[in-house]
Amino acid sequence: MSHVLLIRALEDALPLASHLEALGKKVLCYPLFEPMFFTVPPLENPQALIITSKNALRALKDYSHLKKIPLYVVGDQTAALAHQLGFITIFNASGNSRDLQELVTRQAKPEKGVLYYLSGQIIKRDIVHKLRVLGFKAQRQIVYQVNDIEHFSNSLITDFFNKKISHVLFFSPRTTELFVNLVKVSKLEKEIALNKALCLSYDIAEKAQKILWKEIWISPHPSTYNMLGYFDDGK
């Protein structure tokens, strides 16, 4: 039986693997990077925290005082993790970073303090700049970085050559771009063309389209539940 390849960090991949295995799928976990967390400095006069990634949340897990501050998150998965970690007040945009920015501007007040965007070193959208233009006090604080792998392992390359993998799941533009680059470095384009790419959103699919696939499927809604829905009819 062919395998579904998960390239997320193990903390995210293992629960997803369990769901897929319950659907009768074989799963291969192969994280493309590992996060490195930084110390979070004191935040002066915080009105709220803004989070667009699970790794940023994980960087805060031991800071109990920050969990009392209102938290804006980008989507359902991030909101679920925030609940697990003990955050008290969570506002969920249930979408992308643009939806998150719109939610913040509707609910936050420019006069009530600083909005802190806690992020990794690389970001897709400069939320802080947008908020400042709208009159908010906003600051970005980098709380983690990710260290990318430089090449696929020989075992993973062999799995592709032996047609052991049928689907690859993509949950972020950055990880998708890294995967595509590693495919090119490993000269696996012909093998990848036999696989299906399942993408959480259109911007992720744009990154995946830089190489040829048997099929590129885009989730109707950016959530893990909808990604798993692809397999409901036995695909």
C-alpha cells in the first residue's frame, strides 16, 4: 500500500497520522525542519497578542502570565493549541493572515495598548505595518526560528523511486517551497509527477505548482478537518 507523506513538525504530524491511520491509510512522517525557541522579553503595556503559527504558541507555553492576555489567532488549529496551552481569551479568525488582520482591526482599540505580533523570523504578511498605518500601536517580536533540512534522506529518496508514496500534504507556503526545492536538488521531478499534492489553501498550491504533480487538490476550507475530508470517499 502507498503511503501519505507528512512533512510537518512531529508535534503536528503525529496526531494527523493517527487520524489518517484510522481511515486505513499508511503514513510516513518526515519533518523538513525543527523549531528553535527564543526567550520572550517583557512586553510593555500589551493590549493583545497576535499569533499566526503553532510554533509561536509553543514558544509561549512556559509563560503563564502571557496566557492572561487576549490572543488573536489565525485559524482553528492554532486556536485549539492555544486552548490546550491554557490561554484564557482567544479570538479566532478561522482563515488566513488577511482575515486575522481584519479581525484585529474590528475588535482591538488603538488607545488600549500595544498589539504584539509574536512570530518566527520569516513571515508572509507584515501585520504590524498594516496595523500601524491604521493607527494602532503594534510591535513584532521574533520568538522562534526554524532550521531547514538541506537534503532528503536516502531512505526517502528510495521511497519515491519505489513508488511507496502516493500523497503529500502541505499546510504552509514556506514548507511547500522548501519541499519543492529539495525535490529539485534530489532530481525527483519524474517521481513526484506520480504523486498527488493536497494543499491547505490556494497560496500553498501556487508553491506546489512549481513542479509537476499527478494532481493538485486544494482544501475547500483551510482546516485539518477539511484536508482529511479528501480521504472520506476512499481516495
